[in-house]
Amino acid sequence: MKIIYIGSPPLLTRGASAIHIFKMCSAFSQLGHRVTLYIPPYDRSVDIFSYYGVEQNFDIKTIVCPKNFLRQIIHGLCCVFYFAIKTPRADIVITRNIIFTFFSTVFLRVPTIYDGHHPLVNKVAEFFFNTFKGSGSLIRFTTNSQGLADYYLKRGLPAGKLRVLHNGVELDKYSKSKTKAQARKITNLQAGNKIVLYSGNIYKGRGIDLLIDAACDFKNVLFLVLGGEQKDIDYYENIVKTKKVENFKFLGFVDHKEVINYLYSADVLVMPYGGGMTIKSGTVASDFTSPIKLFEYMASKRVIVASKISSVLEILEDGKNAIMVEIDDLDSLKKGLRLALSNSSNSLKLADQAYRDVKKYTWKQRASKMLENV
């Protein structure tokens, strides 16, 4: 099958959307499909395949658009114009761009899969969705969580078009796991300390302030945050400095392909999302997020301590494959961390089960299910 993927994310940045798109395109190609990814222009001096940790098994075509807040809109429209003029051949188009989906399904009549990752952001998006949701050219509508699926079903999405597909992981990259000692030699982290690690963006509501407070009760444990935009790092570093929390450090951004060694360096992987957990746009996402790092945590065979937000509870279960703590509850978080750090046999059992469970969530499986029976 010939697939065109319309991807409009910011590129070579710290966001997860581009990671997701590159992983999916690589997975489609691994399944034997011919894939071309249409993206905005980027710095060609960077090996973008290596940057996102995928093999160069699909083609890339750049479609002009600005790098500002209009990127998503203009890239979607420019791709529409390109399709209208050039009529590129494809059996199916897959996209996360709602503007392109509107025009491709209603006017161009191109067989399209829309992969939804957040609710409708404004009245224009609502109009687009309400117009194309019943189109025969919309052959499938996928979401990354059941919570988001319920959101769209309530707004009239035909149930027959819907498929829930959580995000995934490249499990083969975790097949030869490293010991903590081996990983810490690579990451230059101290060999003696126990480490609690948070990986990912640190937008509002991600629980970083709660984690800082928890660190005060674990003086002999090193708390590390990997990732985050600099303005967010600066904000939380000021809190750490004000509260004089000596065992809490920010490592900053590393290439996604290097994250695995930091996960292996940890004793505990933590995800203390609050009820007001947000994504980059500021949208509250606790009911529909499907963090890529969750599946990377599970693949790394390290015990996970996570808060009980509904979307995470679709994947993790307390006492089965993780230690789940109450949302926005410092005492509960400290209790969960204490259990993870002190009971090594229980932590090992939970981590092993998480690894077994994550085998259901690979990028290839997600890609295969997306195309199943289309």
C-alpha cells in the first residue's frame, strides 16, 4: 500500500508529536508499505532520521510553511493545495492535521485516516469535525486513549469509524537491557545513589512541584528530571533553590535516542501527573493523554510510580504492573516512592509485569491495527 502521512509538528524541538509521527512512519514502512512523510522545512544539516531514532526506511517531502504559531494551519492548507494541483498517488493518507482532514475528506475525496490526540481546540475545529465526521472519505478515526474516544463519540463520531490505539514503543531497542551500573557509566551518573527519574516535558500540572516537595523526605535519594523546555526548567530550578532541595537536579534535554540509558540508570521511574496536567498548548489532558514515556518506562524494566489519572489507568494497574498514587497527594506520592525504593522484590515483580504488558503496545502493532481492514 502507498501511504502519504501529512505531519505538521515543530521539528528538531523537544516536543513529542514529531517523535510519534516519525515512529509511526517507520512502523508503516516496516510492515511493507511505501511511505512518504510530508513535513514543514527543517535544517537539512541535521540527520533527521537519526535525530528521531528511526531507520531511513521512508521518504520525506517538505511543504513550505512558517515556523510560527500558524505552522499547523498553513502547512495543512499548503498540503491541500499540493494535492489539488499535483494529485499525488496514494492508497491512503494519514494525518493529525484537522485542517487537511477537512479538505481531504469533504472536497478532495481522498481516503483519509485522522489520528486524534487531543480534543477540539476551538469553534473552527468543531466545524471541521462536524462536517467531515460522516464523510465516506474518512475511512477511520483513531484516538490514543479511551477517554478521547468517548469525547468524540459524544460529539457524534460514528462508532464504526473509531479505533482506540494507545501510543507505543520500539521494543527491540529494549531487548538487550543494561544494568544500572552499565547505564550510569554511559550517563555519568553517580554509582552509589538510588535514583528517582522523571522523563519528559514539565508543563503545568505534571507534578514536578509535588516531586520537589517529596524529595525533601528522601535525603539519600537523587531525584532527576530529564527533558523539559528551558523556561520550565528555570521556573522549577528557582523553586528548588528557594526550598534548598539539594538532591533534586534537572538534566535538561537529551536526544530521544539517548533517553533509554537514563531510564536504565534509575531505580524508580515516576510520573506524578496532577488533575490539571497539561500539554504544550495549555490544554488540560489528564483524561486523554497517552505519554510515549509511559511505554518507554514499562519497556525499561524499572518500577513505575504514577498518579491515578484516568488515561494512565487504561494501561497501569496498582499492584500488578506499577505503584499507583492518588492525584495531587503529597503523602500518597511519598508512600509510593517509599514502597518502590524499599521493597526490591515487589518492585522487580511489578517491573517485570510491566515489561510483559508493554509487548501489546509497539509502534508496529499500532500501525498494523490502524490499517486493519481498511
